Amino acid sequence: MNLLVMYKKGYQIENKLVHILEKYGFACIRSAGSKKVDIIAGTPDIKLCIEVKNTKNTYVYISKEQLKKLLEFSKRFGCKPLIVVNFKNKGIYIFELPKEKLIINEGHKLEDFIKQFLKR
């Protein structure tokens, strides 16, 4: 798959996530080019740093370097680190405890998670 196609798919998922988060009252910034994190989102009480992935499989691997960037940036910025994965044809899932291998049944459906997270 060429890089332009991969970038476009990543952009589409990130854009969709931004719209979903905004629907729930979050202010969002998408970081073009994925410097440290893909999306920073927040409310007055909640701050999130989000890495976004897209896969056809029921799992996805995150590189140690990407995890390190996410965790370090989140700590410095005072945000909760999250990884959001679009499992093609299965939905968008969110993972609170970033690790190298994310399996679909270990995550939470995105909108269910957001609703529960906002109740905390």
C-alpha cells in the first residue's frame, strides 16, 4: 500500500474521531504528520493525548518508540494517554493502558467508553 493511501486512511479515522469527541463536548486538535501524538482532546476537567491506528486485523502492534513518545508527551502535557484503533468492519475501540500489542477484545467500544469516562 502506498504512503499516500495510508496517510489518507489515517487522516479519515483521525477526523472521524475528532468529530465524535467534539459531539461529546471535547475541544480537539489534530496533529498533522503525527509528531508526538495524533490528537489532543480536552474538556475543562479531562485532558487526553491520543494515538490513532487503523487495521484490518483483530489486533495491532504499536512500536516501542511510538509508545514512548505517547507516554512521555502525555506526562509532560498532563494528559491521559490513550490509543484508539479502528478495527475495519468491527468498529473503533479505545485502550487505556497502552502496550505493544492491542487485541480487539481487550478494548472498549469508543462511544461507550466516552460516555463512561465523562461520568467519572
